[in-house]
Amino acid sequence: MADTGVIAVGGLATGLDTNKLIDGLVQIRSQSLNLLTAQLSDTQATQQSFGTLAGKFAAIKTAVQALDTQDEFFVRKASSSDETIAAAAAGTGAAAGSASITVTQLARVSLASAASGVSATTATVAAGNGSFTFKVGDGAEQTVALTATTTLDNLVAGINNLDAGVTASSVNLGTTSHPDYRLQLTSDATGAASNLTIVHDDSTLHVANTQTGLNAQFTVAGFTDTFNRDSNTFSDVISGVTINLKSLGTTQITVVNDAEGITTKIQAFVDAVNGVKSFVADETQVTTNDDKSVTVGTLADSSTAKRLADQLQSFVSNASQSATTQYVNLSAIGITTQIDGTLKFDAGTFTAALADDPIAVSKLFVGNGTAGGVANDIEAFVDGATGPGGTIAIANTQLSQDVTSLSDQIDAEQRAIDAYKSDLQAQFVALETLVSGMQDQSQFLSQAFG
């Protein structure tokens, strides 16, 4: 309330409780303000619920994006008949099938080692000014300057500071009591292209290449030529499959549908849809309590939220235009609508349908090239509802305008109430002053006329 600077005398002259009278009159005058405040609170709660609803629709989009193409829909798992020879892992784009791989050579790093050592890593490794130069494969030459004070530690640090794809270290070939520290260089990458060459060595260590870098070599059934890879791990031979070679020999790489992985994606989709439907059902509900009071959901007055939930249901329950077999809608693969409007997912039914005709099941979600599937349609629907100019965005814009308007009305009403209270206080002060003056006159006259 505004400070009027008027002090009510509290009925000292009239005997009236003027403060109580003023508070009562102000309370009556404030009824419109209370209504506006309640309306603002309800509008803000509705706005918050629309924000929550947008988040739940975003969860649906994430779920359907994991199902909207053949590569995304099918989760595949890869196995190797001999894990000691090679391991395999399937990723996006892996196709079901098998291939036999025979490993004839593993990729390895290149090494360069010192033929002479020193008794401590702090010992010097050069007789005077000079250089130590090397290169990796066909790369540029890399040089570390040497002086008579350069120690093994200095040389190791100098090589590593070049960041040239080589790691230098000091290795003790001797014992604790009789150490023999040698410089060793190791290429960071495997393969022939990472082979180390010592171009120039003015140190006393006599460093030379002691292991050449090699490519992995292997054959794949169906191909006559030998494959070469600079790493033992690669993913460009069998589409979508990462293979890690471990030893020489032959193994069978097999890729199959991962029914459990696909089921997990479907369950995430069902959960996301249920998140929207349950939220809208709860927030549009009007409940009569035991004390006869009524609880109204934050979206009870919103036809927008109900309409969005109904549209979502139509995508779930209608027959798919992309169906080509008996799997014409989601209920045929175990996704049904319950009495409360939420979805129920029968994983057993889905797994059986997937085993029977995986392509037909996938087309329900990804479409058939001509017509879109459920995942495609729902994704487009969610984008339209939540994107700029979409249904939820329009509702939020209107609610924001309503919040601003109500806040302005509340501020104006509060100012009017403050002014009203100030007027009342001034009037009652004047009344008290008048009555007090009349009482003084009465006492004077009584004394004057005895």
C-alpha cells in the first residue's frame, strides 16, 4: 500500500474503531483486485502447463526420430564366431547377414630405439651442438636441437613437444642398481604410413628403427583381393559394422536383428505418447471434492490441448497407408489403446510380428517410399504443433498477452485501492478532528454557564 502520510486517530474522539472500519471498506473495495489476481495465477498456471506439454511433445519427437527410417528402426547386433580373432559391433546402417574374414596380418606401430644407453635420465646424450631429426611416414622432418648439456629427459620432452604423432619415452633395460636407460620412439598410429625414419642423429644414443609399421591384411569371403587397413579397427568393410582384429585366423561375422533393442525403442515411443495423453487428461479434469469444492485442471478451459491429444490419437489408431501385409496398424503389432486413452504395449506380440515379417513391421513406422509411416506422420505433426507459428506457440503467445494485460490491470487496481484508502483515512481524521473540536466547545460552554 502507498504511504499517504495521514495518521488515523483510531476513534479517540468518536469512540469508533476507525482503523477497523477503513480496513473493512478497503477489503470490500479489493474484491475486484482479488479476482484479477486469481485470474492471473490461473493464466500463469495454464501457460506453465503448455510449456510442460511442449516438452512432452519434444519427447515424442525424439522417440519417433529413432524410428523414422529403416536404418534408425532396425537395431542390429553383430557377433564373431571367434572373439579371439576379431570382435564386431553393429551400428546404424548395419544390414543383416554374415561374412567370413581371414586375418593374415595385424596392423602395428613403428618403433625406433637407442642402441646405447645412459645410467640416468638426467645424463647428457650429446657431445656438443647438433640435432636429432626424424619423420613419420612421408611427413615433414621433425628436429630437436642438441647441445652438450642436453639430457635424456630433455630429448624426450623435446620430441613429445613437437606433437608429431610420436611418443618418446626412456626405458630402463638394466636393473635398479645398474640402470641402462634407452630412448624409445613409438608412432601414435599403426600402419605402414606411420613408419618411423631416423633422418639424422647427433646424439650418443645411436637411435634406429627397430620395428616397421604394418597394415592389417585380411580377406573377406566373396572378394578375391586382400584388404589393407592401417588400423586393426575399421568400419568400412561391412556396412555399419565396426570390426576389431585381434589375432591371425578365420572367423565368421554375423549381423542379426536385435529384437530387444528394437523393442526398447518402441517402448520409448509408447511411453512418450502416454506422457502427453496422461498429462492432458489430468490437466483438463474438473473434480468435485468431498467438501463440495471444485478443482479445475490448468488446461480444463483449453480446447487446444484436448484437440492436440485427439489428433495424436488418430495417428496411433488409424490404419497406416504404408502397410503392405496383415500389419495394417499399431494394434496388429501389440500397441493398443486402453480405456483411459493411454497406450498398452504387448512386447510379446511385437516380437512375434517382428520375427514373422520385420520389413512389414518397419514400414508401419518408416513408410514404404510412397506413403509415410506412423513415425514420419507424428514427427511432422509434432513439428507443426511445437514449431514457430504452431498450435502451442500461438497458445503461448496469447497467454503471454493475457498475463501482461492482467498484470497491468492489477497494478492499476492497486493504485486505485491505495488512493481510496488514503481518502478514507483523510475523511476519518477530519471527522475525528471535528468531533474533538465540538467536544472542546461543549466543555467550554458547560464551564462558562455553570
